[in-house]
Amino acid sequence: MLRTFADYTPVDVVSPLDGEVITIYNVSAAAQSRVANLQSSSDSARRWNTSFEAGFNARLPGGAAMFGGIAVDRTLQVQCDITDDPNRLNFCDQTENPMPFNTQFKIAGSMPLKWRLDLGASFQTYKYFYGAAANPPAGAVWQITRTTRYPADCIGPCTPGALVNPNQTVATFNVPLAVPGTTPSDRINQLDVTVGRWFQFKSLSAKPEISFFNSLNNRAALNVRSQNYLTSSYLQPSEVLQPALVRIGLQVKW
């Protein structure tokens, strides 16, 4: 190892997000250039998923049918066998953090209407946790430099206008502000509806139909530009759910 924990000095930083005091570590100037990129396997690192699923399928009176289900899951990771950088120990054991479960629900069905019309609909509701799919998971950070100062309205035990980390040796440092993989996206509620009717022409069957995708016009954000707090891109949507869309189609069988 080119670096050890002895090469680091702890410093307390007050989170601008909620006023919590976070301990980070400055690497010494002598050890700053001592870098070795080495990948090795771990005997203690773990990553596992806990999930619960339930579904149903039903035939209803009048020729209607319905099915759906619910899924609840959570992924946890423990990776605390770091020996060269104490900054990587922040949130390294997710079993010690309030990691939320993610719940998804979907229901769909079809039923015949008057005048031989067929109605089909599906509704799904779910959300993401930004950074949860990364390995290791990513969370909200505060990117500071040697000249970064506390804002005038900072909360907690901080001094407005004071340097955050005056002895910082690296050019930039990402102070972890939130448990990785716990920042939720918007709740996505999507309703799709299709109406159609079969017509018979001797041996030919045709079904013109019209579909309304995302008929509620839900504009939930699917992804964000960054989780870098106090920047203009923090949690700024970079991708949103496709807006309400109408499709006219035709099915033909012969």
C-alpha cells in the first residue's frame, strides 16, 4: 500500500443540506502523489437483494379479465474492507443506514363493451432511487475546493463565510451528504388505455384501434443531471416520462 490511514487527518464539515457534521479526511501533502491503482478481491464485501412479489389473475363476469401484481425490493451492500482511504468508509455498511424498500405496482385488464368494442387498460406506479444502480451506489455530495466557503444562510454549527476545509490538499473533494441510493425520484404513475373493434370481411379480420399512452400526462423525472448539492444541476431533470401520446393502429388477421 502506498497510502495508509496514518496519511490522513480528520476534519469536520457541516452539511449545507441538513446541518449534520460529517467527518472527512485530508491526505497529507507528502502522500498526495503516492497513488497505486490496484484491484483485488474481497473476503468480506457483500451485496444482496431482498424482494417480495405477489400477483393475481382473474376472469370477471361479462368476459372481462384482470391481472396485476406488486413487487417490493431492497438491495444492500457492505464494503468496508478499505485500508488506504478512510473517506471511503462513509456509508460503507448499508445495514447501518435506513435503506428504503422500493415498491412497484401494476394492474391491467380488458373487457368487451357495447357495439363489439374492446377496452384494454393498464396502470403502473413506481419510482427509482437515484444512484442505487451504481456500484458502489451514489448519493448526494457537496463538491468543495480549497476556496469553498459556507453560505451566508448555512445551518448547524458552521460559520457563514468561513472556509469549509482550509487545509484541503486535493483540488476538489466530494463531501457525502446523504446515504447513497436513498434519494427518490418522482413517483411515476402511468395509465395506458386502448379501445378497438373487430370487423369481419369473409376470411379477413381487421381491428382498428386507438391507444392513449400516459393518458394522465404524468411528467415525472426519470433521471437527473447530478446529485452535486448547491449547483444549478442538482436534481435537475435530464430525462422525463414520455408525455401523453395517441397512437392509431390496425390489426389484420387472415
